[in-house]
Amino acid sequence: MKAVLAAGAIALAFSEAAGQEAVSAPGALLRGLDTIAGKAQDIVIDVGETVMFGRLAIELRDCRYLPENPVANSSAQLSIIGIESKKRFFDGWMLSSSPALSSMDHQRYDVWLIRCKTSEPGEAG
């Protein structure tokens, strides 16, 4: 957990140091994978919304991106909880540029951030 928080802090500090300011987005595009069924699904979610994916409840608290490259430079603050067990499988910042650095630990499902939703033409959102 500390590594995830540190990664988010490093990413935000790096963007500020480079003179770029992160922009808040209205939502995010995630991808979920059910490793047992072998099915991937895109998940479109708005900030403040909770969506179900398999047996998980995914809540998006915030999504930020650098306008220069929103695909590679997105970060989302997520909370992912098991619906039945109420166990928290992820709580923190997920980075689109480094999915393995801030990954969710679940025996069946994988969830990762693709990008924030933006208002740019041709982009998600």
C-alpha cells in the first residue's frame, strides 16, 4: 500500500516539476479481466460512481491526467471491494503508465486503468 501511495506522489511531483499541471477528469476507462472465464471487459465509470464487475464493486474517487498525453499519464484513485466478502482488494492510486506498480491483488479478477475520460475529440469520454 505504501508503494502505491509513494508511486502516486512521485508521479504528481514529477508532473509538477516538469511544469505540467494535472487536470481532473469526469471519469475513467478501466479494463477488467475475469481470469477464470478468460473474458475482458471495458468499464466506463464516472467520478463518485460505483460499478459492479463480476463480484467486485469499483468506486472511482478521482481521475487526473496530463493534457500532453492523457493515455500514458493518467492516474485514478480507486476503491475495489468484494461484494460478498466486503474485503478491500484495492484502495489507492492506479497509474495507466505502470499498471504493475499499482495493481490489484485478487485471485480471479484483474482491473487496470486505461485512461481518464476527457473532452478531447476521439478520446474516451
